[in-house]
Amino acid sequence: MTIHFILNGKKTTLDAPPDRRAVDVLREDFGLTGTKEGCGAGECGGCTILVDGESRLSCLILAAQLAGREITTIEGISNEDRMHPLQDAFIQDGAVQCGFCTPGMIVSATALLNRNPHPTRADIRTGLSGNLCRCTGYQKIVDAVEATARREEETT
Amino acid sequence: MNPYIPEIGKPVPRADAAAKVTGAEKYAVDYYGANLVWAGVRRAGVAHGRIRLVDTAAALQLSGVLAVLTGRDVPGTNRQGIVHKDQPVLAGEKVRHCGDAVALVLAEDRATLQKALSLIHVEIEPLPGVFTVDDALRPDAPLVHEEHPQGNVLLKATIQAGDGQAALEGCDILLEETFHVPVQSHAFIETENGIAWQEEDGKVVLVVSTQAPFRDKWEISHALGLPLDRLRIIGPYLGGAFGGKDGATVQCLLVLAALHAGGRRVKMWWDREESFIAGYKRHAVRMHYRLGARSDGTLHALHCRLYYDTGAYAHLGGEVMALGMEHAGGPYRIPHTRIEGWCVYTNNPIAGAMRGFGVAQVSFAFERMMDLLAGKLGMDPLELRLKNALRRGDRNAVGVTLTQSTGIADCLAAAQQHPLWRERKVWKKGAGPFRKRGVGVAAVFNAMGYGRGLPDSALAKVELTPEGRIRVYSGVSDMGQGNATAFVQIAGQILCQEHTAIELVQPHTERTLPSGSSSASRTTYTYGNALIKACEELRRRLTGRAALMLLSDTLDDLELLPGRVKNLASGREIPLTSLAAMMAPEDRVCISQFLMPVVRDKLDTGKEFVIGFPHLLFSYAAHLVCIEVDELTGAIDVKAYLAATEAGRVLNPQTFEQQVQGAIAQGIGYALSEEVLLQEGRIVNPDFAAYIIPGALDIPEIVSLVVDAYEPSGPYGMKGVGEVGMNGPLPAIAGALADACGIHMTRSPLTAERVLTAMQKQQETP
């Protein structure tokens, strides 16, 4: 079927069987391999994308469900000449190790800060509790999200 | 970010971080390609049995199936394995665990692949299996490998020092206990995968998520009978590994598939369930301990019997056990020891390398024994550890003289001085209703490097590129631990170039040089030492060649600076681009080898270990944990954690902390929730819904203290820090639980159910 949606800010048309998973469409058809798959069952959060600004798991979404939606992947979080503040913070605060959970983590953190611009560390941990990381122990990820929120507070 | 010189000792951000946060980094799993073929494996699903029939006809008839291969189609020895070649690529006559591969399918797309796999008709005549070490050791036990001369015993070994167990007789106090630790899964987020294709000249290229690309080449060559020069292995950054990608996973299967794909790219990507079923695991171990001490708390004698369940194939089972045995006495002076180990084949999933390689298991046992001893003596558990802590010059529990940095006492002292320890009694009183608080301590260590018998070597290569940039060719994978960034820092430190002018090549068997596996806390130590030598040689060359251009009659006036060499006396300088243009290609490349030093003591014990015993270098840590136990549910809540770590000098405080925090998180999972549950060799929890790894809410804020020490043999004084943190959480939390509730646990993980049951039993006993 033909599916129209907005992908990282651009109007997009996709011709795909309606039951293909969104994660496969993004990775294979659009080459957006920043969206990772770690479990295929909605447990690890590696495939998190934004659907109309809300964090969603692309391994549990079918191609047909993309119709009419605004989809943002990790590749659309930054614009061409400037990284998203969360991405800068993840680099500076050492929140990246193997980096495989990182795209999903940053996408989830983006949604978290959209919902709650002034989160406590406990709020951040709750907000990211759907994203598994096997390398970091989460502390530096929490640091990075907290630092981003604080910087945003200072500039606004 | 403004350019900076990445230097030693600074919290330099990771070289790979920018590509990873934007999603641009290409892991092996991110390689696809036009006209892609998907390959997959039909697994046995039976733990032990004879293959009667693998009927591929129906699968082959399915439209979109390119090939269905079985054991008969494997051209070489069809045997893989790092030390013992006992594992078939595709099982022929027999299956030895549920995850054995019995057929390999190549298909046009994933849906067809799944359909074809289900259409393969496999008949396996079940054989009686062995699923526990005790079953496997019975004289009449069914044999996992009929041809193995020691039956189901992969390796039996003994380490003895001093008078051995005989010294237990004269001890004032004798304690005895048996401990059990379960199978743990690495649970890296990027599952096993790769992509392979055959080039027109017949060469097969494999891009794979691997910890050992050069060894993979040997494994594939041996198993598939391909000449080494027909193979090219490329190892991008890994999405986690922790030991689980050290050894063949998809490698031989994919190259075999590529030989049948007519030059098309073939991709194999295990899903999470397959990763659980077919991937490697941490060994379950049963540990019998008898510890003897003087009445003043001085340790005197230890006798251990350790039983490692290595599953269906050897992998590194014998070496894992060797390291566990070497650490069985803890970081303590014990003059008389006898440590016996049995590494046993069963029909369980394959156990192999995992962070804290055999050591995470024994750490639980020896630290529980220390707590029991402290309780018996009425001594402060931290004081007891300090009293017995190894110091440089001591002989350790296996008889090796510690000639190198030995900081466990300093780690314990640092923990002792911290408020979490000093103020623990007040803190413990603050538990609310139906809750109890406890504080635990653990002293742990972890060896570095391969140990005697296997040269721990790296070949570093660094180049001044024609563009005047510095390119480091790393032959050792970065699975997330950050060694690649340390290499950039070493190059930056010695060659004084900005981070934007330093490039890194990840392992590639034709561009980089063999530098061993990414394992054993060795990568930065071994490759880093080699790279220092290579970079120093390059610096000498660059200033020496610049002297000719700058008409300097002495090198003393010349300094290598960002992008140029300058004569400080005359003020004249030459850009590196011009220097590169002048130099011949072979003159722009420096290669250097480093070989890790080894123990010099001639030990008359542990002769059964061909490789991997003993070790010269250890990193040390003291861990403190504060927990709260829910008396109604038994659930343990980890409230605070402190690690004081001695791993030599710190090259990068940020990556050092990452290793400490990350290892502790895995250790907390190992302590509280992670257990691969087996029924007759079948994993009953092969997913993240039932196998619970810690999330962001399960890990407390972790305080990481650096205990300074200088390791003269290390690059800039460092030792590896990748593993030691894994070994502390389980014993520390078990100690804290005993402190909180008086429950002495001998079996992990410390799940709410187990804790609650133990508390109920405690109430029943008067």
C-alpha cells in the first residue's frame, strides 16, 4: 500500500506491505540505521522514534500506522549544522559507551524534556526506564539529560 | 567543539561519541546492500540427540530460497573453537545443546527465510542428557563428546601453595560453606550479526560484530578449509560484547553462506531469542569452601573445590576456570591453599568468556567467607579484609610473588574513610516501617592479560597521511570500553596534534595488524604500550626529516606542533602536509610490537593449564553498598554504591568512571535478578521480559574513587579497569543483606523470592 507521512521534516511516500515493521522500513528502505533494534519485542527501547512528538517503539509499529504521522528518528533530532543540545551533552558528559542504546535513549530523552522541561534526577530515571543500556550504569546518561535541562533553563 | 590536543589524563570525550549520538556510526548490523540475501539457522531444539534426518526438500522448493546447507556442505573440518576445536559449524551426526545449528538457509527476504527454516524437516533421536555437573560426573553418565579422552571433564586442575589443605588442621577457626551462582547472559543490545560476500577474485569479505577479528580469520579458515589469504575480516565498533563476541558466533556460518550466494551480500542477524539460545554465557559454578584462620583473624589455609558447568562446547571454559581458580583466595595473603577445579561438559548452553571471566563467581564465595569469618570473630568486616590484604612483595594465594602495583589495601582504606562507611550506623537506623537497612563491603581483584602460555601481544601502526594527518590503525576492537579513545590520546600526547587531525582505523585484517582479542582488560595496556613506541618513532622521524627541510643541524631545536614541525631557535617551520609530500610512503608509517611481561616465579602447580595461568598484573577495588530490604516482599533496593578502584594511573577520568559504573550495573544485575533459567538444557526465559537486566531505576548513584598507583609496565602507568568492577556487587550486596537481616545467602541472584523465603526460614528457626 502507499503510505504518506512526514519523516524528519520531509513529506514522504512509501510503498510497502502494510504489515512491515516501522523499524525495518526506516532502516532498510530509508537507510536510517540510527534507529536500532535490540529485542524486537518492545523491551529494550533501542528502536525508539518520535511519532507526533511522542516516544514510540518502532519495532511495535507497522508501516500502515505511519500514515499521516510526523516521524522523527535520531537522524532528524539534530539539524544539519547543529547538534541537538542533548547530543552535545551526551558527548560531553560521557553518556556514550558502545553507543547502541544511545539513539533510542536520546529520542526518549527528547520526548521527556518536551513533556517535563525541569525534571529531577528521579524523573529522568523514570522517563528513561523503558530504554535499556548494558554499558553505562545510566548515571552519565542521567547527568547528560539533567545538564541539558539546566542549560535550557539558563538560556530561557 | 574547538580543536584540542587529546592528552593523557584528561577527560577527553570519546573519539566515536559524535558519530554515535547522531546515529551515523555504522555498526556491523547497519550494513545492508542492494540485492541482499538473508541467512538464518535452524537450531536443534533438542539438548542431546542423534541426527537421523535433515530433509531440506520442502524448504528448497520454496520460491525465494537460494540454498539450504547442512553439515555435509561444510568444506573444511566443520570444527570451531578457540582452544579446543570441538564445535561444529553445522551439526552432522549429533546435537549437544538446544542451540546447535543443524541447517543454514539463504533466502531473498526475511519472511521467506523464516518460512524456509520452518519447512526443514529435522528428525533427532533424543539421547539421555546431562544437565548438572553432578550428572555429568557420574561414572555411567552419557557423554557429551564421546571422543573426549576425559569423558565429560573438559579440564580438571589443581593449584596448591604452601602445605595445601593439610594446614587447615592447625587453624583456630575453620569455616565451611557451599555456594551456587547461576548462568548469566551478556545481554549486549546489538545481538550477534554480520554481513559477508565473495569478491570477484574469490576473496570473501566479512563485516562482523566481533571481539577478535584476526582470530576469526584463523577459525574460519580452519572450519571451512579456506586459505587465510581468501579472507578479509572487518570489525566495526560493537554494540556491546562483554566477552560474548569473543569466539565464533555468525562468522563461519556467514562465510559458508557467502560461498553459496554468487557474490551477493549475505546478512545474518540473530534475534534476541536466538542470541539467548545459541550465544555464549557466563558459567554457573558450584563452590565448596573451607577457610581456616587464626583467632586474631589472620588467614591461614584455604581449600576450594570449584565445579564450572561449561555447557556443550569448550569455548574458553578451561581458561575461565583457570582464572577463577587463580582468584579463588581473594586479594588476601593465605599461605596454604589447595584449589581444585572441574570444568565439565553438559548439554546446557555454551558457557564462555564474560567480563570478570570466572572471577565474578568466586568473588561471591571468598567474600562471603570473609564476612562469615568476621561474624565468627566479632571483627569489623572491613578491618578483617585490611588485615589480610595483599601488599606488593607478598605471595598471593596461588604462590605468585606480587612484584607490580598492588593497591587493595589503599582501596579498602579509601572506602573506610568515606562517610558511607563511617556514618553507616546512623544511616541504618533510618529505615522506615517493615524495612531494614544494611551496609556491605567487598574486596575484589581481576587479572589483566592472557597470562603465561599465550603471548599477549599487540602490533601498533601509525601513519602520517599524505594529507598531513595522523592515522592510528587499531588492530583490537572497541566493543564500547573506549580503548580507541585512549589510542587517540596516546597519539595526541606524543605527536601533539589536535583531535580533528587524528584518524582511527578500526580492526581490518588487511589494513591493521594482529593485536589480540578485545578481552582480559588488556586492550589499552597492550596496544597502548605498542602505540607509544610507534608514535615515538614517528615523532623522531618527523623531526628528523623536518631537520633536512629546515636546515637544522641539531634535532634539539625542533618541536612537533599541531600541523607542523618548528625550529624553535630560528622560528622556521614546515607544515606536516609538506613533510608528508617529501616522505616516501613506507617512511610515513611506523609499526611497533609490545609483549606483555609475565610472572617469573617457577610454580610447581597448575601444570594442567596450557595457557592462562598465572598472571602478573591485577587491578583492585573495594566496594561499599547500602541497601534497604523490604521485609514484606524480600525486595532489595540498592540505595548507594561506592567503588574505590586501583587500576594504575588513569588515562581518561571519564572513560575510567564509565567502566566502573557500567561494570557495577552489570554486577547489580548479577546480584539481584539475572539468571538464565534452564529446564533440561532449554532456556525458559530467553527474552528481556523474563530475563531482567537493570534499568535506570534499578541502579543507584555510584561514587567512584580513584586510588592512585603507578604501574611501571603500563602505558603511562595504567592497568586495565574493564572487569574488576564486575566482581564486587554480588558479594557486597550479599554482605549488606546479612548486615540488614542476618540472612546468609549462599545462592544467587538475591531475588525477592529467595530473600523472603530465607527471612521466613529465619523466623521459624528459634
